[in-house]
Amino acid sequence: MQKSSRSRKATSKPVRRAKSGNVGRAAKSAQAARQSARQQTSQKPNKQAKLLDLLRRPAGATIVVLSEASGWQQHSVRGFLAGVVRKKLGLELVSAVEADQRVYRIVTAATKLAS
């Protein structure tokens, strides 16, 4: 007769986990490796970089243009503008209605001085 799963689990060694405040050397080196990998990937052109380039143009970009450039749906582009551009990156994003379309632009200090 086979033992139940409870009795098998009870005889196994308990798993020790590090407390949240105590990070071992291996974990620290893993964090450093992930951070350097993030820095390398941020240098590659990706969807976020493409959209930011479109938004930095003097003419700006519409939701439709941003959606086509990224392959995302329009509500996802709006979420990117609010969550990443404004909140995470802290960039100043302005929008204006031009020719019955809303155009979004990232405003820089140089752009503010010129206007």
C-alpha cells in the first residue's frame, strides 16, 4: 500500500528561504547581471524607443500613427502614454487638437524656450 502524499511531504527537509532584508551574495550578483542586461537591451531599438522618437518630433504623433508603429491597440497606446511616458519616465506630454485629430508631443526645455 502506498503512503499518502502528506506523509511523504512531512519527511522531506524544510526549504530555507532568505528573509527579505537578507540578500545573499549570489542574489546580489544575479541582480547586478539583470541590471546590466536591462541596460544593454535599453540601447537596442524597441517599440518604446520608436514611440518616444515619434513623440519627440516637432510635429508630434497621433494615436493612429503610434498604434501602427507599435502594433498595439489604441487603448494600449493610451496606457503607454499615461503609465510610461508621464509616470514612469516623468516626461512632459502635451496634446492638442489639430485638423480634427489629437496630436501628442513630448515637450523638452528647448521646446519651451522656443515658444
